[in-house]
Amino acid sequence: MLLSLTLLLFQAPVVTPDTAAETTNILPVRGIEAPVQPTGKSTARVTVGPRTGEFNRGVPKSGIMVRVSDVMRPRGQESNTLIGIGLITGLNGTGDSGGYVKQAMSNLLLNMNIHVTDDQLQAKNMAVVTVTADLPPGVRTGTRIDAKVSCFGDASSLAGGSLEITELQGLDGQVYATVGGSLSASGNAFGADGASAVTNHPTVAMVTGGCKVEREVAVDLFSEHGYLYLETKFRKGGFDTSVRVADTINELYPGLAVPIDAGRVRVSKPVGLPEEQYVPFIASVLGRELEAESFARVVVNSRTGLVVIGEGVRIGSGAVTKGDLTVTIAESPEVSQPGPLSGGETVEVPRSTLDVQEENRGLSLVTGAATLNEVVEVLNVLGVTSRDMIQILEAMSQSGMLHAEIITL
């Protein structure tokens, strides 16, 4: 009985001629697979490379001899900066797009009694630039010097352009030079609809020898009282430097040089010195050699990890520890899709990985360092990276252990 019932349940259906046409249009139903859920994960890791560069244990050479002209300069013998606003023409579609370019060109043509409208000018072939030049001391009218031009707007390249005649003014508002001519750009910009390429810096160029001095800057070598004042150069000043400069000049011309302060030395003009001997006398003073002062300075740059330590830097005794804290965060959101015919919605599921690593370092005993060799040895014993070294040096300065001036770039 059971066997006959089983056969009846699994018996194939009988297809009659009336139902044959209907069954031929029915597609077989297959199983629908569920979407595969993402299983990938994002990772992030911070690593520190091995230390490179071995410490040179040689004794640093001291007593470097320099000239007076390396640390001081005569008063009035400095360069003067000139500046102006110019117009570049002849660009191959790489100029500015602003309306002020057309206004500048329109004003230039108006000075030549040429009246044009804005729609008659092609702005992409022009660019407004700032023009600067350094006027050296002692130059005369007609001398040719170099000038630099820099983009003022959104021009992409100055290659192939030409600078229209531009007046350069000093801080007193007077015109001291005129400049114009072809540009020498150090780069190029190429572009298409889907790609672009830039070499060097094409928005800055030079006008080599195109700047003509129109006005001289009068400078007297000696003051009205017959004194030549020597002033220290940037970051070269110090009382010790002024004394050394005065002493080395007095070895050649006894009693003529007197140190005034940390930045000036006064040199008296020799009695009866003719005017044609002024320049040889100053050249002999500036050519004297002296032992350079060792400055106690530390220059750091936290952006690049640069650390430069001067010879005069000293470190006192103390203890230092530095533990790095590294936090790594990885975000890897996943998409969850609903099953077939479930009526659900696709949602984004956040997935975060947080990894915190903190170093557990003990205190490092720092002995006193009286020479540059000892300073470098003490800092290398700490075994930290350059950026950690910057923080340690700044902390040492605040605690009084570091006897030096820190200069942050």
C-alpha cells in the first residue's frame, strides 16, 4: 500500500493535447543566489626606517678664517629693490582670463592714441605680471641688469611671451629703471582635454639684461665727518665679532677702527688720504682676515625634519625620555545587500579599525656636552628620529639644558 502511494506521488504528470501548448511557454524556475557580501578590510601602518649615516668622530676644525667682507659691509653699499606692474604679450593661449588684462591692454593702446573695445582683444594671449629687480650699489645710468617677472593672475605659462616696456620704482616712488623684452622661462605647460603636463615653474621668468638703469643712487663712501661705518650682515652680528673686526683692522691701520656696538664698527679715514685712494683703502680693510665667531644656534624645520647645530652649542646635564604615540585608523565601510525578494534595502555598514601603540621608554641620562662632537654624541644616544629631535631640542631649551638660540624655519 505504501509503495503504491509513493509511486503515485512521484508519477510524472500526464500532458494532454489541450495542455501541451500551455506547458511549452512555462520556463523552469531556478534558485536565486543571495548577493555576495564584501569581506575586504582597509589597513594602515606607520613605520620608521632604519637610521642612515654614521657619525663622524673626527674633531671638528675650529678657528676658521674669514674676511671682513664676509661678516660686514660698508653702510650704503646695499642693493635696493625695484618693483613695477607689467603686461606680457605674445602668449600662445596661456595668458590670463580676467577682465583686468583687457583693461591693462586698453590703457596701453590708449596712451598711443589707439581706441579699442574689450571684445577686440584676446585676453588669453596676454598676462599681467609683477616685475622686480635688484639695483646693485654703485651702478650708473645706462647699466643693464636682470629683472624677474611673476604671474599676477591665472596664466598657465609665460613661455614665448614678451614684456612690454615697464617702469620700475623704488620705495620713494621714483622711477629708477625701465625694463622690457623677451622672456626666458624655466618651464613649459602643455594641456589637452584629458591630460596636462607641466615642467619646472612656467609662471616665473627672467628678462636677462633687459632692465636699464635710469637713475643713480647717490652713495658717499665716507660720512661728512670722515668715517667709514661697517655694519654686520644678516645673523652675523655679535659683540665678539665687532671687537675682532676692529682689532684686525687696527693691526694694519693702528687706531683707526673702533667697535661701536654688536652690529657696527667705525673706521676713521686716514689723514691726507686723497679721493682716488678711497676705494683701495676700503678694499684693504674689507680684505683683512679674522677668526670667525662660533655662534650658538640651532636651526630646525619641523616640516622637513631639518636640524642644523652650530659649533658654539652646549648642553647641560639632565635626563630625557621620549615615547612615541602612534594612532592608526582604518575605515573600511561595507555594503550590505538584502536577499532576493526580501523587500529590504541596500545599506552601508561602517567598519573601523583603531590601533594605538605607545612606546614605553625609560629616562636617558644626558651628560654635559662642551664641544660639538660631544653634543652630537649625546643626541645620537637618544636614538630618535629627526622630528623627535626637534621637539627634544626645544624642550631642552625651555628647561635650560640647551645653551643656544633656536631658529625655527
